[in-house]
Amino acid sequence: MTRAFVFPGQGAQTIGMGRDLADAYPAAKAVFDEVDAALSEKLSDLIWEGDIETLTLTANAQPALMATSLAAVRALEAEGVSVESAGFVAGHSLGEYSALTAAGALTVSEAAVLLRARGEAMQKAVPPGDGAMAAILGLDIAAVRAVAEEAADGQVCAAANDNDPGQVVVSGHRAAVERAVDIAKSKGAKRAVMLPVSAPFHCALMAPAAEVMAEALDKVDIAEPKVPVVSNVKAEAVQSPAMIRDLLVEQVTGAVRWRESVQHMAAQGVTEIWEIGAGKALIGMVRRIDRSIATRAIGTSADVEAAVAAGKEQA
């Protein structure tokens, strides 16, 4: 059985996430301490005891979700389950940074600083209210691309997240995205809904943020990951540090090709996917992409114990 570890993106955040892991595993607590030190603030206090509105701010949510994912990784490692036991790692949007950190390409401190910069840059790239995103349910990627092209009408509107066979997210200028919602409904979409996001991620409007990230990533030494990382942009595995750097810049404006990423891992023999960190959104997508893939969520100490116990039974 070949396993992959996958890491969630923005939207999975909840107050209290990761606290149980930090209480149960010193190595997990050390991750939150390292993130606090890297950012020179007690982000862990916000994660565990703050308010959800502040945690949901892009500049906070991104490093917070990475910290929670890496705390879960360290808890697994403490129980003898290493990242090297996986054939691949992958992450959804910011989750790609978590995947790279889990695989040793970045340190926790480097990832925290990069994600704070990424979150701030993405928020500043477009004036509040100018951009939007919408989820289109019930149309495939080709149909949604056609919808986005029709809706653009001289503005930006693009398929930003190809999540699974029946869920594609569009991003761009607010008026264009609103047009896309109406067009999608007329083309037979089951649902088309505006999303409560603060900026239009993964489209050309994020170009200023991509420039910021190119500069920030130039200052970081990216190591070769211990296991292949499936890139959002390419939907295939990469291990070259130079290519990883370029793809992380491209990822800011490029689409998240999640459906194809899961299909790539399945084609390479992956039969089991563990979602590491907060929430279970990626597991839902995986099941809709390929029901033959076994799934497991690892977000609490009980999840870690159950995974370890299941592994011993299989052995």
C-alpha cells in the first residue's frame, strides 16, 4: 500500500486547532513555539484562544494552518510514522508549504515567515471589494473555463481551484465573478455561490503578490524534499529545489489543480491518503475524485493513536 500525506489550505481554520496535539506531544508543542518565535508574536494564543474573525485573516490563517499541520506531522513522527513512509506529499494552495516543510524542503520558521508574507501580499494585491471568488458545483473544469471566459468581458475571471469532478472555484473581478455565477446557473450548474473570502486568490489579479513572493523565496535556501511533492501548478511530482521555487511563485496566480494532483498520485500507485492538520475538506474531495483511495484524517492525538493502531493491525 502506497500512502500520501496531504495538507489543507485556507478555510480549514478553527479556534483551538492543534492544541490537543500540543498538549499530548512535546514535539508538536515545539512547532507552535517555533512559529511564535519566527513571527515574534504569540500566534498560538490566537489559534487556541482568539476569535475566528482574526484567525481567518489571510496573514494569520496561512501560518496557523501550517503550524497545525506540522504539529500533527511531529506527533506522527513521535509514534514512529515518518514522512518518508509516504510515497508523496501534496498540499492545497498554502498547504503546499506545509507539504514542503513536512518533507524537509523548508524549516518551520522559514515556512511561517513565507506564509505571513504570502498572506499579507495576497490581501494587499487587490483593493477590498474589487475581487471575489465563487464555487461552481455540478460543472466540470472544461465547462467552468468556458463560463469564466464568457463572464470575463474584458475583466479577469478564471478557474482558480479545480477541486474535484463537480467543484470548481472561479476567481477575479467581483463583477465578472458575479456574472460567472449567473452564467453557470444558466448552463446547468447545481449550485453557484459567492464565497466569503477576502481576496480573489489564484488568478492574474494576484500578480503583485507573486512579485513579493519571488523576492521572499529568493532569500530562502530550499532543500531537496525527502519525498516527492506534487505541485499545485503542474499536478505532478517535483523534487528540484529550483523548480519548487519557481512553482511557488507561479502558484500565487496559477490554478490549484487538485483533482489532477490526486489522479497523478493514484496513477503512481497511491492507494491511501491521509489529510494532515485541520479539517477534512481534502478527504471529501479525494473521495469524489477516486473512491478506491482509502482516506484518513489526522488532526488530533486520538487520530494519531488510531492511525498507529491501524498500522500495527495491518502489520
